[in-house]
Amino acid sequence: MEINLISDTVTRPTPGMMQAMLQAEVGDDVFGEDPTVNALEAKVASMFGKAAALFCPSGTMTNQIAVKVHTQPLDEVICDEYSHVYQYEVGGYAYNSGVGVNLIRGTHGKVTAAQVAAAIKPVHDWLPISRLVVLENTCNKGGGSYYTLEEIRPISRLCRERGLYLHLDGARLFNALVETGEAPQAVGELFDSISICLSKGLGAPVGSVLIGSADFIRQARRVRKAMGGGMRQAGFLAAAGIYALDHQLERLKEDNERAKKIGAVLQERPYVSDVRPVQTNILIFDVKPPYTAESFLQKLSTYGIKASPFGPQTVRFVTHLDFTEEMMERVIEVLRKL
Ligand SMILES: *Cc1c(COP(=O)(O)O)cnc(C)c1O
């Protein structure tokens, strides 16, 4: 049995999803004439109670477009030091938008309103202008930690009072919402823009959606084209996204549950020194010497289990649609044996 815990991006379309893709009605989306892309965008915008949405090839692109539209060169983006926007987008904020980042050292990737307030710079000729705050929910490098609406509300209020935009990197937002039971609409009210990934836990092969006001999305469409992200018969991919939202959203709860069960086993293993709190479908833990992340992963691979190194002693597991109950039992059996 091949078991892949590298990421929730490794999933293949389910038979139902494949069927939906094959049957998609398509057109040229650069001309706004792909009915399936239009349907996906309308569906997601309405889910979040926003005016408009934009289908993009990746979550990196949706985040980068948001930074570009919300900022001017010489502005700065306030975010946690673990943020995807800072860590894993090739420094694109500087390249695409000519902005800097002002990093907050939060808790498992999460920041508080007080921390954001302290990070906002006064206005002087010699300082960058604090223009945009980016929150990540769930936070990947934070071990899949999530914010509740209660925690976001004061940050949203602060941004409005101080005239900063607030963007949500919600690549795995639904992994959080199935835990908290909160509605996407309530999330929509707190942010100027939101990015969600269809290609992570939701199980679509490609795609992310950027959500915001009509004016924001009008500008975002132009930036997407400039970045080379205007796709033609993208409806085949959008159909997978619609199918994922309709059929594969509630089941994210299973991924979260399986991660928690594995986390509980890791917690009691003598070769593990720390397991970050397991809140959703990501597990980050440290292995003790003589193991290193590399040697531990090498060992796991002899049992057909693949995962990612996340530091010299740190390993990441991500559960997903193609990681079954049977695979979970096998992983637990192997972890107990090591
Ligand atoms: C995966 C991910 C993204 C976007 O990644 P792409 O691979 O470009 O789609 C953005 N933010 C977070 C937190 C992610 O995990």
C-alpha cells in the first residue's frame, strides 16, 4: 500500500468529479464566456456574501493578485512570519508589487489585534505605509491551526478603523469551518478579499478562487491577465471545483479526525519530542536524535509511507481525500513499531 502524506494537493479527481469535468459546458474565459467558470465564480461569491469572484490557476496567484490590487509600491504587508505569502511565494510580494513585509511573531502562525496594532507604522516620509494585513486560516506552517471568527473580529475592526485592507489566505479555510461550524458568509463580512484553494483538501486537480467586491475583482481580472493567468476553456477545471464544493466539503471533517488520531499516537512515541497542537488536517512534529527528519522519512519510506521534511528535526504529515481509514490504521501500526 502506497501512502502519501506529503500534502493534500496530491489527490486525484474522484470518478464523480471526473464525470462532472467531462460533461462541463465550456467557452473562452478570457472573453468571460465560459459558463462553468462563471457559475463557479458566482457560486463562491455568493457563498461568502461577496459581489464577485475570480477563478485562478493557483493559490499563489490569488494571494499575489490580492497584494497587487490592495497595495502601491513602497507600502508594506503585515503578516505572521509563518505566512505562506512570506514563506512560500518566492518573495513575489516584492517582485510583483514592490512592497515589503512587516512580520509578526505570532502563536502557531496566528496573530492578535494587539500585535497587528503594534505593527502598524506611523506615517513619515521615511517609512513604508502599512497598507494590508494578511491572515492565514488554517495556517500551514502553524500546523493547521485555525482562527475562530471571535478572534478575527477585533483584527477586522482594527483594520477598518486604521484604513488597512484585510486579506484572508484561506487555502484550507474549509478545514477550519467544518471544525468551528461557522458560515463562509460570516467570514466574508470580516475581510476585503479572500482566497480559497480548490486543489487542497477539496480534491480538485487545479485552481483557487479570489473573492471580493465588484471593483476589487475587476482590477484583479486585469492583474491575473498580466500575470499570465487568463485561461481559455477553464470550465473543465471549474467543473471540478463546483463538484468539490458540492460533494467533498463536509468530508474534510474526516481528514481532521484522522490527523488528530495520528497526532495522539505520535504524542506517546518515545522518538517524538513535540507535536504541534493538531487542529485540522496538518500534523507537524519533531523527532528526537539519533533520528533526523531525513532519516525518519527514509525509515517511513521503507514501509511505503511518504511525507515531507519541515526542518532538520521536523516532519509534516497532511491528511486528505485519498488517505483512507485503512491507510490511517497502517500508519498508526508503523508508528507504533518504530
Ligand atoms: C497551498 C497554499 C497556498 C497556495 O498554493 P498553490 O500551490 O500556489 O496553489 C496558499 N496559502 C497556503 C496557506 C497554502 O497552503
